[in-house]
Amino acid sequence: MMTDFIDRPIDLHLGTDVVESINAYLHKLEEQGAINGGRAWLDEELNTKESLAAGNLYINVDFGPKSPAQTITLMYRINNDYTVEALASLFKETV
């Protein structure tokens, strides 16, 4: 959980630990079939010296969700070839 990282000093170790923790969680979700993949990384633009000095660490996370099936439509066609095959085998049996 992210609360495990609160109050730790912001340094390279903290950034690496948080990113690795999130990536491990995303990998677990992917293995469980809950998502299609994901990753976490430190955001260089948002992690300015001012934001870090204020105790704020920004981490980007993206992931590919799995969409639930909303509609399943079956497309039916009449194919008389099956009837012809069935009748052909019937005629072969009676000859």
C-alpha cells in the first residue's frame, strides 16, 4: 500500500520502491486477468525541486482495462449444404 511509503524521506530509493511496488501490483492484476497490462514511472515534469521539497512525489500510472461484454450478437445464416450432405449420406446407406 502507498501508506507504507508516507513519511519516508524522498530520495532515489523511495521513488524506486514506490514504482516497483506499483509495477508488481499491476503485473499481479495482469496475471489474474483483471487488466491487459500497465506500468508506473516517475514524472520528471511534475517532480520539480519545489514539489519534492514540499514532500510531494508524483508517479504516473497507466493500464489497459478489460472491457466487459455488453452485447453478444449471433449472426445466423441458412446453409442448405448441410441438408444436401445429410441426404447424400442417407441415399448411400439405402443403396
